[in-house]
Amino acid sequence: MGSGNVEQFPWIFILFIIFIFIRFYFQLKNSEDPFIKRNFKRYLILRNLQKEYKPYLTQYFIFYNSLDEKNKQLFERRVQRFIDLKEFIPRGGLKTVTPEMKTMIAATAIQLTFGYPKVYFLHFWRILIYPDNYYSTITHKYHKGEVNVRGIIVLSWRSFKEGFSNPNDGKNLGFHEMAHALKLTNIVQNEEYDFYDRQIMAEFESEAHNETLKILNSPHDVSLFRDYCVSNLDEFFSVAVENFFEKPSEFRSYNIKLYTLLTTILKIDPYEIYNKKELGKIAS
């Protein structure tokens, strides 16, 4: 009798440890504490997307809708992980951060990094959301968005949402700012450091320089890219990313070299993804 109790003890202990682990896991998973978001949640496993977020993926994201079921599930789980990792902060009179805001911001980042399953812009763990364009005390100008090297992404919700009102015009604040975050993430010393091929990026920037000269020395509207891209190579990259996702067919036809270099940098090809979806529709 006594020996039976001794034999059962390890199993009771193991079940107790499992119970404690599960309880601790869900406490971390649902925590809104900034310290936990920044330091612990990155180590939690991928979990399914919460139901309140999914409608906004299907409503706004052509890229997501063009994926097969397996990759859709991966996209959803990565969106959930991005939401779990970040602190979304309302600013400038914005009362609350809605599920729509979290979903659209997270999905924009995940679309840009879908070729890099382990990249979540960990350096940028705080996202400030203003209801409209906001005034900067540094530049003394109104801004639509910015990426701060200190680890903050700032967005005007109105301008961000407008980027999805016409998904084919090559203008999307979300893709633009997340492209800036991508380049900064690659040079900031952390666990996501140096994930893309710098030689390929150098080739892209060389071709971007040629395109910039073309824009500066030619009549207006000669280029696929809007004039803002000539500001510097970082802005050119961000503008190119906007066109990459919203005008992949036109971009590919306009400058196949730039387009191909960008597919190598981001490890995805939206033209192929969208085209396969269209072929599927025709076949059905």
C-alpha cells in the first residue's frame, strides 16, 4: 500500500508541473505588460489567430487572400504573434486601439516579412497610433508616419487606412513605413540582425541610383515611381516596396532587374502569388 503511493507520487508531481506550466503559459500569452511583451512573448509558440482579427485580413489583404490554405494559416499565426509582441499605444486623442488597427498594422508587417519566418521587427516593440497626421516637435512639420531607431513606429491611422482604399495605386503608408523598419532592423544589433543579403541590397541601390537619375533628368511622370523616391536610397526602397505589393505586374514590366532584386531581398514574389490565384480562378 505504502509502496503504491510512492510509485504514484512522480506522476502526481509531473501533472502538477504540467498544470503550472500551462497556467504560466496562458498568463504570458494574454499579458499586456510591456516588459512581458518585449522580453518573454517572443519565445512562446505560434498560436492560432483570435477570431476578432481574421475578418480584416480577408477584407483588406489581397496577398493573404491569394495564399493557399497552409500559408494562410501560417500568415494568420504570424499576425497573432506580431500582435502579441507589440505594445499598441493610442495618441493624440485616440481613445482606444481597435482590433482592426492591430490586425492591419500587424498584417502589413507580416506581408513584408513573409519570406523571413523569424523576423518580427523585435527592435520596434512600441507602435504609436494617432487619429490623423501629427505634429513633430523635432521637424516642426506634420507627419503621416515615421520609424524611430529608438524602437518606435508612429502612424497616422487615417493615412494608414487610406493606403488600403485603393490597393493598386502604389501608395501605401503601411508598406512604406514597414520597409523603413525592415532596413533598420537589419542593421540594429539584435537577434534579427543582418538577415538579408547586403550584396543584393547594394545591387538594388545601384539600380535605384540609375532610376533616380532618370527621374531627375526626364519629363514628369516618366517613371513608375513617384517623385518622392528621389529623396534618398531609403525612401526609394520604401516607395519601391509600395509598388512591389500594389503594382507587381507593372513594376515587373517596367524594370525587371529592380523587381527581381526586390524578390531576392524579400524572398517573395507577389506577381507569382497573385498570378497563381488568377490562374486558379480561370481554371475553376
